[in-house]
Amino acid sequence: WDISLAFIIVFYAIVVPLRICFEDTVSTGGGGALSLLKSTAGWSWFDAFNDILFGIDIIANFRTTYITKDGVYELDEKKVALSYLKSWFFIDFIASIPLGRIIKLLGTAWNSGGIGKLNKIARILRFVKIAKLFRVLKLGKVVSLLQIRFGINGNYFKLLSAGTFLLGVWHYIACVFWYISYETGFCDWGVAETGQDVLYFKYGDAAGFDNPNGFIECLSDWVPWASIVDESLQTQYTQAFFWAVMITTGVGKDVAPETNIEVAFTIIIIFAGVLIDAFIIGTITNTLAELDAVASIKREKLEAVNQFLRKNRIKLKLKMEINDYYDFFFANKTDSADVVSDLPHELFSKMEVTLKIAKVESCDIFAGARKQVLMRIIEGAYYEISLPKQILTIEKKKSYKMYIVQKGTVSLFLTKLSVEEKWQDLFSTMKKHRMWIGESSTYGFTEVIDEANAANETRKKENMA
């Protein structure tokens, strides 16, 4: 439910600014399927449907438990409702009120009575849509749930979040820039009514011919050309998005605002761009440093180990084996439950069971074993990292370990059998008992070899007969 609402919130966060700021120019010449941005009956029904969904969410939140400061779930209905009223209720309520429909009804009444103007009502209605953006404030909780749900690495998630934040900021700056440009007026050619030569004039709410110096002034202005209103929404939005990227990064053409609102907006965006650049650079730097933390620990550990080995004049072969072990150890360190060993005993036990139960139950030797037996085995089992080419056990040598392969492969090497006489019997026995690489079996090395020898002896007797 929360994830579904999050997708709706993200959709509104993208589309609402476009509907507010590009609605006029799209209706002028954007055309096509993108004219859906204009206020239509379809949007009205879509908004109404989502308002109902978020209304249901408000009701559900009054009965949704939360974790207290003591770490327990609060089940008291009054306390749950009071907590929601003090936290997210106001934002959810404001964002869910169908203000658009209310203002439309009031506008119809006022207009029929000769009070007010429809264009003012339409403008108010346009900015009422901003109320729906308040829901964006709730995305943090849902995003955390998504990170846990899909198991995204925390450091990569930080980079993804920073990139998404930057794109979102550019999107909103682009929309506001376009709206201000339209209200101020776009640049275009025109012939003054006085019969003077061709001059620049501004197209939009501030339409009108400039003074004779308008040619120079308009060239230095940051508003787009008037012809762009006849282009598609993709072209209009691309131009606005480019301006947003340019002004926040300081890369591109010079920006020379003319009117007071243009100057004020440009100052704010330049200042915001400095903060955004600092935030993004800081986030990337810290994230990359954290990504390299394991490698740094590995380097320090290997340096200390090699210094110890040199001091004690350990032979090269053994030195290489020790280094190989640490390389392999750090590469597979996170496979061990030791990384969560600081969990409370009950949670750690549940984690151990979750990690080991499937492998233990897959062994035929434990088929039909009672739950208590499996739990005792899991309690006594521990993780052990083995190097490539490391010998785990040797036939007929007493061992107090039983291995269950968690990850990787194990190879079986035969050293005491005649290849010419016994390979065929050995492999048929291995196949019979599923003794292949990476699989568990009820048979050990000795049983496999004994059965292969017995099959070989039987075949010899048959040949002699």
C-alpha cells in the first residue's frame, strides 16, 4: 500500500509542476498527446480517484501502530490517533482536500453573480495543485522501506538518492523558469506601429513594443524566443531544463536578467546552485570513501601481516598462502553472520536459523530429523572460509568435522585407486549417491570407495567365471 502511494506521489511531483507552468504554452502549440497536461475531465477524475485513495490512507493511519521510544509497538488506539494528529495528519489532510473542485464551484457562483473574473479563478486553481506536492515530504519513509525490500547497498543508495534529488531540483527550477519567462514575455521580431525599423518586442502577458534600444536589451535577456510556443512540449521542456542545469553549474552562456523578478529569481537559483553543488560533491566524496572502507581495512591488515611475516622470516610459499587466505577472507567476509553478531541473542538465533536451515535440511542424512535435532545442529555449526586448493580432509584420517557446502564447490581427488580398473565403478557409485561437486550426500569418501571396490571385485569374478 505504501509503495503504491509512493509511486502516485512521485507521479504528482513530476506532473504537477508541468501542468502549472507549461499549461499555457502547451495549449498554444504543444499539441498532440502532450496536450493531456491541460486541465481536462480526465485529469479531474484521476485527481478525484487519488484523493479518495489518500483519504483512505488517512483513515488507515489513525489505526496504524508505531514504535515508541522504548522500542515497543503502541497498540492503544487513542495514543495511535493522537500521535498521527501531531505528526503527518495536517500534511495529509491539506494534500487530500479537493481544493480544485471547491474553487471551481465557488468560481461558477461568483461569475454568475457578476463577482470576480474567470481568468483569476483559473490562475488560483492552477496554484492550488501545489498542495498535492506536500505529500512528497512522506517519501523518506517509503524510500527506506524500498531500500530494505530490494536490499540496495547503502552507499549506492546514497548516490542514487543524490542523483534523484539533483534531477528533481533541476526539474522544478526549469518549470519555474518557464513560468516566469512566459509571464515576463518571450522575445520576437516585430514592426512598431510608428513605422520604425524592425525591433524586438516581448510576447506574453507583457506584450508590447520596446524602445529603439529593445534590440540590444532583448538579446541580453534570458527569456526564450516567442516561436518556441509553437514547438512541442519536449522542445520547450528541454530548453527550460538546459537553463536550470546551466544556471546551477555555471556552465554555458551568460545570463543577464532584465526585470526585477528575473533578477531576484536568478540570484536565488545561483545561491541554491552553490549549495546544491556543495551537497552533491560532499555526498559523492563521503560515499566513495565509505565504499573504499573495506579495501582500506584490508590494506592495513595485509600490511601488518606481511610485516610480521618478514620479521619472522617465513618462507615464501607459506607467505603466499597466508596472503591468499586474507584476500579470500575479505572477499567473502560479508557472507558470515559475524557482521550481525551484536544483535540481541534472540534475533541473532533467528538469523542463524534463517541462514543455515535450508542447507541442513537439504542433506539426506538429516531427512526426517526432528526439529529439535536440526536446531542443535544449527547451534553447533559455524562458518569456515576455505581457500582454493585447500585440503579439507583425507580418507581414513580421523576427523571431528562434517562439512556442509554453503557457497562454492568442493572437489574429490582419488590417490589410491587404479585408474584403469576403478574409474568406471567409482563414477557410477558417485552418480548413484549424488556425490557431485557442490552437492551434499549421506556418503563419505570411504563409503564411495568401498562400494566402488566391491563393484570392481564382482566384475572380476564374473569375468573369471
